[in-house]
Amino acid sequence: MGDGVRNELSGTVYGPAVQAQQIHGGITFNVQAPPAHGPGSAPDQVPPLTFEFINRSADLSLLDDRLGAPGSGSSRVGFGVLTGLPGIGKTALAQRWAEKARERFPDGQIYVDFAALRGRTGGDVSAAVGQCLKALGVDDSYIPQSLAGRVELFRSRSAGRRILVVLDDVNQPAQVNVLVPKGPGSALLVTGSGRLGELAMDGARLLPLEPLDLRSGLEILADRCGEPAVTAERDAAERLVELCAGLPKALHVVAARLVTDTGLTMSALAGELADETRRLAGMSLRGRGEHSVSAVLGLAYRDLPPDAARLYRLLGWLPGRSFDAGTAAVAADIGTPAAESLLEALRESSLLDRTPDGRFRFHDLVRLHARERATEEQPAQEQRELTARVATHYLALTALADRAVRADRLRIADLPELLSGASDPFAAENGPPPLEWLDAERANILAVLREASRHGLHTLVWPLSEAFTVLFLHRRHLGDWKESLELGAASAAEAVVPAAEARLRSLLSRPLMDLGEYDRARTELETAIACADASGHAALGASVREFSGRYWDRFDPDRAMDAYRRSIELNIEAREWRGVAIVTYFLGCAQDAKGDHATALETLRRAYEDLMGRADRRMAARAMAAIGAAHEHLGDTDEAKRALSEAARTLREQNASHYEAQALVRLADLTERTGGGRTVKGLAAVREQLTRAYEIYADGGSPEADTLRERLDRLQDLPKHE
């Protein structure tokens, strides 16, 4: 090299470097490999938590176990997937576990936010691998252009290291598989939604997150708003946690509103959010829509295919909180197989939960978001059309269940066209027991009645209310029974169907009397009699007089007997022989109440035989209980106990729990009055009988439950042993 020529190259160069003016002979390149890490220490990219992490101790322990416990000596790579609906706290849990497990990963922690990468067609995975390579110290100029090349280099660079890779907000399995680090003792922790369940086939341990409980929700409010604020408005704070349905995102937004608006109290905010139509709007920071529950749920919604998004919206209008695939298909007016496929897509997107019995359910706030999207994106008239389809669906099923329980009951609704084209699940070999199905669907059917009534679908409401009452004749859920009949009677009046109005108002008198609303029960019966007479329906007139007699049983036995005799006459005129037998039973009860016990016993025995002859074991058992009462009044204690015990046993077999409770209380009373309650054996029997009766009344919401609870409390003070 001549004296006047100099080549200078300073600094650290990665890759070939040539310094030349004139070169003679062979050329040798000295290539320096990139450093294992860039300048500085191991990567530490997982974002820090900016608020106190509340609870989730069980989930943290589960992550410890599923990602390889410290010191276990395992050479495997830990692979965990946190799933759950948007806003449930998946990212926060990943951040907390990464912080807690820092010493387990001496070669660093890498973080990739797929939400930030999303939108690049086919490029999010490649960009993610590129980010991981940079975190491992690979310079841009050495990162291959192809995805395959990047994946190979990532595996090589991670092979000798113990690192944690956190992939946040993933929605496709393909985003995950290429980023499993190769170093023994390393771990990959994924958060996200979508079809991630198939990652279990690659060894992933799935961890679905559940909403927070009340205590954890209150801790979040106390951390953000201060413990004194929560203590001062404890009831309102608990109500806020309930309205947020355990969703951490919702709780943080609610807390932020309380902190930023010093004039807003927890009570006022709870009152605002109690209105479902305002709840999601209230879970947003004013003027900052990105800080809202709707915005978080909207991210998952926008990833849905069009047909799944449509079903999501329509299900937001569905009355009730849970549903099966058949109901979803009816709501969307599509086939059941198509609905099943779309429901699975919604479930895999964490927007829908599957219940243990195989049904589906929205988280409360997700349901409101789906309804919000439906209101914004669907034609307005479609909600009424959906409600009509769903109400018709439930009417057919409820009517079939009603007929499966008792085919020969008086009914006003004539439904041959609807039922002839319906598949009867209760007639199938392994079909559901009709009363069990009705009880399981009780909240949904009541919600359908409310929504159909609101939309003015009166010709669907009153027949559904009439069929639904079969459940309450066996299981006394008094509040629900009352409301369903009120809705049905109002719809029958709007539709101008006097016979239906008479039937429903007379039935309504039963829960009203059980709830102690006697004046209103009398008013409903007077209206029912007028409607029945106007209809000219003899069997209906007989039924309404029967209910009238049952009202007068409480106040005027003579007037009750007159009503029963008129009912028997009308039943004979209508050739309703089962109706004759039933009213004969009530007549015998009235005679017994009047004091004519011998005549009552004869009447009741005749009713019992007629009812057994018509295979009505439930009503026959009620007659047997009344026979026991008549024997008691005649002083025949042993025969009374035998009859009451037999009646209670049969009523339990027939699922007639309300009447079972009546028989048990009467049997307990008789045992105590005749001295049996003073023996240990007798006292134990009384306790058992009253406990069962209390459970029945409490479950049905009867005021009798309070009386029995006090009585049982007094019995607890008596000796249990000889």
C-alpha cells in the first residue's frame, strides 16, 4: 500500500468488510457473527403492571404448575394459553406471572403484542418472529426475508437460552406454533381468543379465566378509590361489582369514573348502571371511547366472520340468559347444524360460554354489547320478528310439555296446526322429563312472555302463559307464576278472547291467595266469572266456579259449597267427568271445614275412587290427605296418620311438592297434638317432616316458610336423644 493511501474502518462491523485500493492475489473475508444479545443485558420486554394485581392466586399457581415449577429439572418447554372473554384480565395475569417468575428465565423475557401487528395481511406472524430475533440481538441486516428462514434462525438463537416468550392478544394458532422457544426450561405464554383450543394438540396447557368474585371486585374498587370510599358505601360497591359481572376491565373503568368525577357517588353510579339500556355507555370514560367495555368487546367482534357476527347480534335480542342450538337457530332463522357451527365459532372467540348442561350463555356485558350491535346494525323490525319466532318455538315446546304431564286438562288455546308440525322431544325414548324441562327453562319462558308482551304479540302470549301454568301446579314458584298469569290475562284481554281471560284470571287467583293477596284474588275471580259467562263455555264456567269455591273456603264454607255444587252441575253438562271428581274432592273439604266430618269422609272417599279410576294419582293423593284430615277430626288418629303419610309419599312421587308440604305439616301437627312429639323418635319425625316442608315453601317463595323456620328453630332447643 502506497504511503499516500489509507483505508480506515472504525467501529464494530457485523458482516463482510472490504478495505482496498489495489488488491493482488487471493481475497480473505473475516466475518464476525452477531452477538448473542445486542448491546446490553438480556431482553426484559413484558410491560409492567400499573395497578395493584388483585387475587388470581389460584391461576398463578396453576401457571407455575403448567409452565414447569422452579427446580423441577424438566427439560421440556413450558407452553400455556390464557383464554377468556375480552377484558377478563388475561394480559394482566401474564404480566404478573412474568414478574413473579423473573428469576426462572435468566436469558430474558420477550413480549409480542399481536394487536399492534394485526392488519398486515399474512405479515403479523413474520413480523412477530422478527421482533423476537431482534430481542435476541440479531441485527436487521441478518434477519431473513422469508418466514421459514426467520423461524429457523429463532430456533437456533433460542436453543441455548432459558427465556420466556409472551404472545399477547393472539387470535390464530398459526401465530403461536412458530414462536415456541427451543431452550430447555424456556416457556411460551399466550393470551388470546379465537380457535386456540387446537393448540392443546401441540402440548399447550389451556387455562380459561373466569370472572372475579365479589371479594376480588371489591378489592379492585378499594385499590382504585380507597378503602374508606368502599366502606362508606358498601352496598353500592357490591352492587357495582355485580353490575360489572366480575369483568376486571369494567371494574377499572367504573373506578376511573369515580376517581375522575369527584361529585359522583357509588350509589349514584350503581343507579345509573342498573338500567341495562345505559349500562355499557356508563362503562366508558366520557370523551374517551377507547377506554370502554364496548371498545374492548368490539375488538373481538370485528374479528368474527360475517355469518357469526350476524348470529352474535341476533342473540343479543334473544329473551333469556341461556339457550340451546335449536333456540339460536330459530332466533337467526337458520338450520340447527348451521347454528351449531356458528355457536362454536362464537365460543372459540370467547364471546360465548358453554354451560355444564351443554347450553350456551353470554356473559352479562357481552350480551348487552351484542344487543347494542343489533340495534345499530339490524333493521328495527327484525327484533319483533325474532321475538315472534322464539315465542312460537317456546309455545310449541311448552304446550307439548303441558300435554305430556296431563293430556286431559282444560285448555282454551287450540293449537293443532302448531303442534302437528312440531317434533315432540318429551315423547322420545330418552326425552327430558317435561316438568324438569319446564323448571330448567322457567326464567327463559318468563323472559319470552315479557318480551312478546312488550312487542304486542298477544296471540302468542296468552297461550304460552296458559301452557306454562302446568309447572306451577306442581312446583309453587309463586312470584313467577303470578307474573306469567298477569301477562297472559292482560294479553287475552287485549286480544279480546273472553274464554282465555277467564281461564287465566281464575288461575291467577291461586298464587294471589298463596301470597295473601285475597282482595285482589276476589277481584280477579269476579272478572273471570263474567268472562266465562260471556264465552258460553260450560267446562270453563265449571272451572271458574271451582276456583271461586276455593277462595270462599277461607272465608265462608256455605258459599264455597254453593260454588262447588254449581261447578259440578256445569261439569256434568259439559260431560267433564274428571272435573266432576275434582270438584267433588273440594266439596268434601268444604264439608269437613263446616264440621260435617262424616259426610265429608264419604264425599272424599267417592272423589278418591273416581280420581284413581281416571289415573289421576296426583289429585287422588290430595283427596287422601283430606281423608286423613277428616279422620283426625273424627278422632281416629291412627287412620289419620296412615292416610296423611300415604298422601305425602304419593305427592312426592308425583312432584306435587306444594301439596306434599301441606300434608307433612298436617302430619307433624297431628304427631305433636297426640303426644308423639314428646318422644325422641316422634320429635325426630316432626323435625324431618317440617324441614322438608320448609324447603319446599322457601324454594317457592311462600310466606309459610318464615313460620316454619321459626317453628324449626324452637324445635332445635328440644333434646335430640333419650
